[in-house]
Amino acid sequence: MSRHLVLQTDFGLCDGAVSAMYGVGLSVDPTLNIYDLTHEIPQYNIWEGSYRLYQTITYWPEETVFVSVVDPGVGTERLSVVAKTVDNQYIVTPDNGTLTHIYQNIGIKEIREIDETINRLPNSGESYTFHGRDIYAYTGARLAANVIKFEDIGRALSVDDVVELINPDPVVVDATIHGNIDILDVRFGNLWTNIERELFIELGVVHGDLLEVTIVNNHRQIYKNVMTYGRSFADSHLGEPLIYVNSVDKLGVAINQGSFAQAYEIGTGTDWKISIRKIAKKTII
């Protein structure tokens, strides 16, 4: 029985690149179940590719094969790998940082370099600019269809050598929690931070409390305001900001029925810092 094959890229859907990857997969096995995670990763944004895998992977059945192609270094000496997670999922990807959030938050128990002499689409010529089709989709499809085993991918690598992006942990200093804005809830413009709910609750915060939120980009203050910690968006008035717990159990910042990211031109990544401290209601003027 075939496993599921899930594709993620920064290719978009305006040309035939993703369709070609589907075609490769179905040429390996016409009965293969192929799905899309997303093809709207911003071009070359390895960080976002890493996060979207982390956001999604645990909700798929065991043995699902993910192909993630965000590869600004295509054709260079960066390694092509297949990682096996502690939950027995597979990720076919360049080893360029795309595995960061999986490695740090879920765990990888084995990783193998793709031997391109045997795991390359036949008759794909001398092209070295479309590994998403010629290497990753082909290898992922053969693994998902049980044409090859994980051990057939290539030589085993040390899990400790996985390429990681800089990803600092949130910290609490003087009753203020400091973290990063990891990603956007793109459709609605909410900010998703790396601050876990458990760490936040250590500040003694409960729903309805007021919080001072400061956002800084490269040491320049972008935003500072007071908002409520809400259970849902309905805990604030239309157009008001709030702090909430998002679907990956971390803190989010939103405007009720508005885009926080658009309103204040907020970006994501380790250069975007957020600080949150609880304040007494009587101090509000």
C-alpha cells in the first residue's frame, strides 16, 4: 500500500513546475495519493518552508512522505537528503535549514543523503536547476510508492550535522517575556510568535489580563501598545488588538477582523522581536 506524498515549494502555481512534479509522482505510481501543503512559500524563504512543515507534519498519518523544495542553492554543493522523524514521517529536501523546526521541535532519528546516481529521474539530462522535479519528487514518489526503502536512499549521515537556521528560544527577564515573530497567519495577518503557552502562563497571566506589547525590528521600535489576553477573537471589540493562543499552542497577536501585519507593516524572522509584560489595570490612563 502506498504512503501519502505531500508537496511544498516556493514555485507558485503560475507555470508548470508543480504540475511537472505531480507528473513525475504519478509516472512512478499512477495510484499514488499526492497532496499540496503549499506552493506559496515566499521565494527563497527557507525559514518559512521550515515553519510550514512544523505547522503541518504532525497532523498527517505515520509514514507520510513530504517533499519540501525551497532551494536557493540548487545546483551547488548543498546536500540533498531524506530525514526520518521520530514519528516515522519522511522529509525529502535540500539540507539548507528547511529541517530546523522539525529537528528542534519534533526530532529526527535518521537522515540519509540522496544518491543521485540511482535516485534521479531517468532521461532528465544534465539540468541542475530543477532538482524539485528530477531528484526530490522522483525520490519522494518512489519512497511513498514503496519502490525503494529508506535504506536505498543513500549513505547515512549524522543527525547532529543537520543544517540549522538561527532560532533563539524565548526568555523571561524581569517579569517580561521576550521572543520572536516566527511567521504570519498569512490570510488574516495575525502574528505567530515563538512564545509557548506554558512559558507565558508562568507570568501568572489569565484571560482578560492587560498586557503591554512591544515589537522591535533591528533595534527600532515598530509598535507599543496595551492589549487584552483573550480566549478567542470575540474577547476584543472590532478593530482592537489582542493576544491569544494559536493553533500550535504559541502566542499570537491579532486585530479583531483586521490584519495586524498589514496595519503596522510587521515582518517575520529572528530580526523581529516581541516583548510582553503583564500590567495592572489601574496603571492604564
